[in-house]
Amino acid sequence: MAAPYRFRPMTAADLPEIKRWLALPHVREWWGDPDEQYALVSGDLDEPAMDQFIVEFAGKDVGYIQCYSLTAWNSGFGAHPEGTRGIDLFIGEPDMVGGGHGSALIRAFADARLAEGAPRVVTDPDPANPCAIRAYEKAGFERVRLVETPDGTALLMVRDA
């Protein structure tokens, strides 16, 4: 699906929408406690190693992506090339789930990071989330191995430049 996604930097003005999305069942299922996640996401607005974006589709806010310097976090992901970026995301709007938007926007976002010079983009979906894993695979990511993170076991997935 070729679609016009825009990734605009998130600001404090976006926090009410983030709070609403985090409370929705389809986001909460994989992101966990909405209040805890809201505190983390809002707290990262001032974190220099974290870039946060609102995903727009057809002029409407539809989701959230965070992109971080892998070397800035003790992620438990092992050794990766300098400049590797990690990503986490969710589609907030329920009517955007299940229509191929996940893989398309992941591909567009990863393509942009790689074009900007990142040698690798990594992510770590829950191994029990087949929809997320499939979306990342369709976006060019490969399964590497299970890793232990502060949030529990995750599937490390990688896409190289």
C-alpha cells in the first residue's frame, strides 16, 4: 500500500491525544498501563536521545512513533553499528488498524531513517503479537532472536540499510 504518511515532531500540544490513544483497548493490550506509559512518553519530550513523532495520514493524526539512539539506552539488544536507531509505535485510531497501514507506515519511517544515514533500525515487538511481527516483516525487518528487556521477553527485529 503506497500511502502519504507524514511524521511530524510531537509537541506538548499532542499529549491529550497520546493520553486518549494509550487508554484505547487495542493500544493498551500491547503498551500496558496507560498512566504509566503516558508518564514515560510525556517525560521523553525533553530526552535528547529520543525523537517522537505523530503519524499523519490524509491530514489526520493516526498514531505515534518514537525513535531513539540505541546506544543511549541499555536495551539488552547486544552490539549494533554506531548510529543504529530503535523504534516503537502504535496506531492510535482504531479504524486504521488491520488495513495494511502498519507495515506501510513502518516501511516509510524506516526508509527515511536509513536514507538519513542510520545503518540499521531495530524494534522489539512482543513475541505474542503476531500482527506487529507480520507488519514489521512486511516492512523489511527480519527476526533475529528473543531478548530480555525491562518490559519482558521481546523479539528483536532488524532492518539494515
